[in-house]
Amino acid sequence: MPQRLTICLLWFGVLSLGLFLRLNDLEERPIHADEATGARIFSQKLEGKGYTFNAQHFHGPLLSVSTSPIAGLRGERNWSELSLYTLRIGPVIAGILVVLSPLLWARYIGMPAALLSAALLASSPLLVYYNRMYIHESWLCLFGMLALNCGYRLLLNPSTLKAVLTGLAIGLMFATKETFVISILSWFAAAIIYFLNRIFGWNPHSKRAPLSTYIRPAIVLGAVAFTVASIFYTDYFRHPQGIVDALRTYFVYETTAGHEKPSIYYLNFLLWPQSSLGLYWSELSIALLGALSLGLAFWKRSQFGTIAFLATATAAHILIYSLIAYKTPWLMLLPWAHACLLAGTVLSNWKQTTVLIRVASLVLIVLGLGYQVKQSQLASGRLANDQRNPYAYVPTSKDAPKISQWLQELESLDNIETIEPIAVSGREYWPLPWYLRQFQTVGYWPQATVDFSDYPVVFAMPEQLQACEQLLSSSHTQLPRGLRNNVPVYLFLRNDLWQHWIHHE
């Protein structure tokens, strides 16, 4: 079989694997609270209410912008018509493009290494799980991987075109999420290693362009990145204050309490095997392959500049994120994509090593890929919403989708004209609004300060349960429901409706 055909078939296999793991039963998992809030923000834009960036609570607007054409193609025009598939297919597309991104590195690390990197990206349980969620990180990961490659090419041979491409990718990162600055710092550290490599001659094949040749491209890069981000934050310059708020967010952004974790959280989460649900969950093989690749490059002095650059960028990302108290698993998507790319470079020097190292690395690759696929299938399949699944972070209860179904069944009964208006009392009620989006009149109150006794349906969050019990004890029947992991919501159904339902049953 011709080599080119073999390579094409292998890439097709990797792409098929990535698609299957990300698309299979995409709508089965109940919507996460963060997905629901993002969907609500997007729906306001979809309904023609425009977009105004909130520096205290929002991330960048690109997630909403990327969803608009998908919703248009599927004929979804408002909040009540939105579907999970419409929301989640965008991040899936971003994730698949990330899987293909090692192709951009083939000339530097070799096609076998690029293929292995792609296979690791396609099967990583972390990437698979969160590519199936409507969150910003999948797009941030894509633009980050593009910026990484463009930036490396710019370092090798500075030019205006490469500066424009790098600036475009970084601008899209900025438009996606404010945490892009962590990547800038990490890549700056990697660039320092690159220049040290030039100075000390660790890589004799490294080109030595004068430092002065980087000044103009750096200015162009910054201008392009700022312009691109401004277009999105100002809603195409309709709201100039948007770019000011995008900069102000670094001083006023309010993180949600309860996500503070120790500095070793990410390393423990990704590397240390965790026994749960009859399986040891870990992506340690990626770290081992990356460490082996760096060691081989240093030993053989082959591809050391490129591999040291990737290793520094990876380590710096993980270090900076680890030093920040606020931590969630999906923040690791871009750093871990770096790690997968680095791990694949183990094949860059594979032929130059001893037979023992080649056999050992091959065994690690085969077992690692196989085990990643198994973990991805379980984590994103039947265990996707199990709180014991390490990747299921604050999952929505399986009870939550049934709330909407039950209310619609109730409203469809004979002699019941409507069950609206519906009241929700308390805070932190997401993703409940997603499951109430089919109803037209739903009100939200932080405290039970309104007389809800005439409301057909009242939802109370745990902190408002006592107040609602006092208000509704004689007029409503209380029905506890699950909302999120260990977070219930209490449904109060007016007694006449409850009796109607009982007689129907």
C-alpha cells in the first residue's frame, strides 16, 4: 500500500474515533448549570436583544457568536426552541479541529508524531468529555492550539504574515475567554527557552534571526489581536464600552464560591489513578510519553528546540493554573492539549533510540490509547452524569429533565387550563430555567418576599425552603426533586392541581 494512502487512512481512523467519541448520544446527558447560563446569554442575542458584555460575570462573546449560524440552520429562533444538539455541536466541531491541529506541526515533528498527537487528542477523556459541553473552553483550546503553532512559526522566521495569523488566533482567544493571558505568559516562557536554545546552541540547526526582526511583527501581532477582540466585545463596534469592560474584567470579575482547590488538584485529577466505578481513572500515559520525549530529545539533541518549546509551554500552563485558587476540570483543556501534542513527539526520535526504549514506548502508546478510549466511552456514556465519575463536575441530577416532562403532562390534563405563572425562589437555581423554558410566565425571586399562595407552581431552593413552607403549608403540596449533585429543589404544587393529578393517576 502506498505510504501516502496509509497516512490518509490513519488520519481518517483518528478523525472517525474523535467524531464517534464526541457525537455519540450527544444530547443524552442533562444540561450542566454552566451550559444553561451560556444558553440563556445566547438566547438573548438570538431573540434580537443584542449583546452587552458583563465584566463581572460573563466570559467572552465568541461562544454565542459561534452558535448563531448553527441555530439559524436548525431553525431555532428563541429560548424555548433551543436544543441541546444546537448548543453542543459547536464545541464538538472545535474539538475535532483540535484533533486535526497536529497536522500543522508535521514538518517540525514528523508525520508519525503528528498522528500520535492527534490520536491522543481524539481519545483523551478530558477533551472528549468537555468537548461535549456548551462551554467556552473548547473554542479557547482550538484558537490556543492555532496560536501556539503560528507563534512558533513566527519565532523561527519572523514575518508580517505570520504575525497577522498569530494575532488573529490570539484575538479570537481573547474574544472567547479572559484567561487567554495565561497562555500568553506560558508561551512567553517557552519563547525564552527558544532564545536560550539559540544562544547556547542546544540545537545546531536553529536559525538565528536578529532580535530586532521581531519588533515589527510583535507590534502587528498586538494590533491585530486587539482589533479582532474589539470587534466581538463591542458587538461589531455598536457598543464601544465593550472593549473597555473586557479589560476591566481583570479587576472586577467575581468568581463563584466553592471552587477553591489546593495547588496539586490538577496533577492529582489527571495523573494520579483514582479508583471509582470499578476503574482506575488516569491520563498518566500522556505525561509519561511527554517526559520520555523530552528526555530523548535532550539525549539525542534532535528536535530539542521544538520539544523543549512545547514542554515549557505545557508546564507553564499547568503551573500557572495550579497557582490560582479557583479550579475546575475544564480549565485544563488547552494545557492538556499542549500535553497531548508534546506526548506525540515521542515518535520524533523513536528510530534513533535503543530497541528496549522503542518496545517500551510502543507498549505504552498502545496501552495508553486503548485505556483512554475505554475511559472516554464510559465517562461520556453511561457514567456521564454519575457523581463518582471524576470528569462529571457538579453534574445535573437525572431528576431535572423529568421536572419539565412532568409539568407538561400535568398541564395537558383535562380541566387544567394552565399551570402558570411559575415562581422560583432562591439563588443558584441553574439549570432549572432551561427545563422551564417551554413556559411563558416564570418569575424569579431571591427571597420568598412575595405571596406565592395563588401561584400554581412554586420552586424553592434549599435556602428558601423554610420561608416557602411557612407561606405555602396550607395551600400547596411539597414535592422534593433533584437539581444538581447534592442540591435539591423543592416543588410546591397548589393543592387543587395536586388533587387533580392524584385522581388522574
